[in-house]
Amino acid sequence: MKEIFTAFQAAIAASVAAIKFTDFDLGQLDVPNPPVSFPCALLAFTGSTTTVLGAENDEETLVVEVAIAFRLRERTHSVATQTYRDEALTHMDTVEAVRQALSGLTGTTFSALKFQGFSLDRRADLRVYRQRYETSYYPEPASAGDPQYVPWPNPTGPDLCVHPDIEP
């Protein structure tokens, strides 16, 4: 998952100049005077399911959520002049730029991020858009240094799927 996080940070830095801060979502927006620079993008792994592909390989379907937060004092109401309203809605361009930067993002241990939807937090202090993505993640298999690792013999002969040290 480290590769997903670092790819997320690199993609935002390369494509969305308006975002001033990226990090894991550790609840920074839930405290007074959030310790971030706005606008920010915060990543959270919010769920997963695992499929065993073989003796040493798994595939996880991960749900990744990106919170894009703004401190806004905009005038989007119906009686605002068009100039104010247009200026106030520019943050939505940043939200779309984040989606463009992350949709399809891929790496050596994860498949292309697929946009699944978004939600908007109802808050008076901040504007927070939450985008959800899904990806297949392929964690590194256990290695010889791992106490849970059991090496398999060369796959030959009729006992191809039977480990010689484990009773069938």
C-alpha cells in the first residue's frame, strides 16, 4: 500500500498545482485549526477484501478515499453577482483535476484506480469532497525471512499441489 500512497502524492504534485498539502487522512480536518495547508488532499484506505490466488499470492480489492478540502468563504448563492459566483466555483475545477490525476493511476503492485463516486461533507467551516476509488492490490508474497513462509518444492510430478511436509 506504500506504493499507492507515494503514487497518489506524486500524481497530485505533478498534475494539481492548486493542492498545497497531501498526506494520509488521520482526522486532521476534525480538529479546531486543522494542521494542514488548504486546499489539501488526504488519502485513506477505507476497506478491502482478499482473494487467495495461490499458496503465496493474494489479491486485495482496496477502497481508497481521497478527501479534498478547502477553506472557502465564497458567494455561490443565487443573489451573488456572476463574477463572484464564477470565482467561488473555481474550487470545483480542483476537485475535477484531482479526479483526472488519480483515475487510471497504476503501479507495479496495484491496478488502475477506478473512480467509484464521491460525496460532499455538510460542514459550515470547510468544503470537503470525498472521492472513492477501487483498485486491485497485489501484496508481496511472504519471503524466506518471514516465520509464516513455507517454501514449496519445484512443481513437477503427480503431487504437484501436495507439499511433502504437510499431511493431505
